[in-house]
Amino acid sequence: MIPTTPIRQAAQALAQAHHIVCLTGAGVSAESGVAPFRAAQTGLWSKFYPQRLASQEGFADDPGLVWRWYMERLRTVEAAAPNPGHRALAQLETLKPAFTLVTQNVDNLHERAGSRQVYHIHGRINHFRCNYCRAEYPLQAHEQTQEQPPICPHCSELVRPDVVWFGESLPVDVVDIAWRAAESCEIMLVVGTSGVVYPVAQLPSVAKRAGALVIDVNPQCTPVSEMADIFLQGAGGVVLPQLLEALSPTLP
Ligand code: OAD
């Protein structure tokens, strides 16, 4: 059953589009039990001080604290399972000739749901590198429970998760792909982001200025839903499967 008109509108637009960009944020993983950053009581940044845990300064002050916090988050991600929202996006990728999935999430739940190409614009929590020479570091299972970060075998500096911290640059290759895709897509589908962390928060506007239709999926109203052409208010794990269901009969 097709429940609402905005979903039908969005499905029709998706059916006609050739190139879709999907931008996801922490909300898409919320129903998998991975806490988002900015929820009033449950958000990570309401309980932890971001500059202390996600910055060069914090890592220099107390590398063990930062390491243990990320290892705890890694365990949460590894214990989590993809939800119907992740799976619907993986299915959408198979239905469209050009689908670019850009995520701000450092988890791998999109990949585990079956998405074939995922651009991690804020890095990946299950990849590691030297904080100094940037050499990749294959983490051994026992190192996850260590109190302190491992030491780089090349330069003896500290190993860290390959995520983007406050004040650091985003990976230029991913930024390039994301911006080009936003400028050339017909639909920007945004799921589960508060839309307040720049520069990624610009992507929906970049797409809109270039003529794309912006669809936002979020239980809460955000700056993205305010500028979106279609706002599908609700949880990704509910709305995205409904969107797929509405899309299927309209496909050629
Ligand atoms: P936020 O925690 O800022 O926002 C999560 C959004 O998801 C909110 O707008 C929620 O309303 C929405 N949400 C909650 N449950 C949802 C659900 N079931 N389905 C859909 N949406 C839901 O997370 P991000 O916008 O991803 O950066 O945060 C952006 C960046 O801020 C993160 O990548 C991280 C953080 O600092 C870095 O670590 C560099």
C-alpha cells in the first residue's frame, strides 16, 4: 500500500531520474543502535566533549582516552546490523544506472547491507593509519582492547582510526567525487543528517542550485528539510522501504 502523497511524488521523481546522489548521516544508522551525534539526551556529543575525543589536541593530551573511546564505538558498530533503511538504499543502487552514495558515517553498515560503492567523506572507523606518516595500519584483534594506541612500525608515532577529526581536511578524492556528483545529479536524496556540519552540509544546496530535486528523509525538521523540495518526515528504516515499494511499480 502506498501511504502518502509525498512518498508517491518522490518515487515518481526517482523513477524518472538517471543520476541520483544519496547523502546519509548518523540518522540512517540510528535504528541499528549506533547513536547519532546531536540527539538531545542520547546523542554522542551531548555526553562527550567532541574536542577532547575527535581532535589532534585531544589525541595529543590523552591518546589512550581517544583510543579507548574509538575502540568502544568500533565494538558498537561491529555488533550492529544494517537496518531496512540501509537495505533499501542498497536496493535503490541496483535499480538506477547512476547512483552515488556519499556517507558522513564512519560505520560500514551501508556496505554490509549490500551497497557496492560507498564514499566515506568523514573516514572509516575500521581503518587505521599513522597519525604522523599516514601509513595504513592493519589492526590486530587484540589491539582493540589495548589501553593505548599501537605504534607505527615505520616512524614510531601513534596509530589512530582513519576518521576525520575537527579541524582536519576531508579526503580530497571523496570531496571531488561528491561535489561533481552533486553538481550533475537530478535528485539529491538526503537521509538522517542534521545538516549543520560543513562543508558536507552544503551538498544539498550545491545540487539544488545545479537544478536537482532535493528529497529529505528525517523524523525531525532540519535546515535540509526546510530547503528540500520533498520532505519525507519519518525514520529512514520506515520511509525508505516505503519509497522503494512505491517506486517499484513505476519503473520501466
Ligand atoms: P547528527 O547526529 O548531527 O544528526 C542525525 C540526524 O538524524 C538528526 O537530524 C536526526 O533527526 C536524524 N535521525 C534520527 N533518527 C533517525 C532515523 N531513524 N532515520 C533518519 N534520520 C534520523 O548526525 P550527522 O548529521 O551525520 O562528523 O552529523 C554530521 C557529522 O557531525 C558527523 O559525520 C560527525 C559529527 O561531528 C565527524 O565526525 C567529522
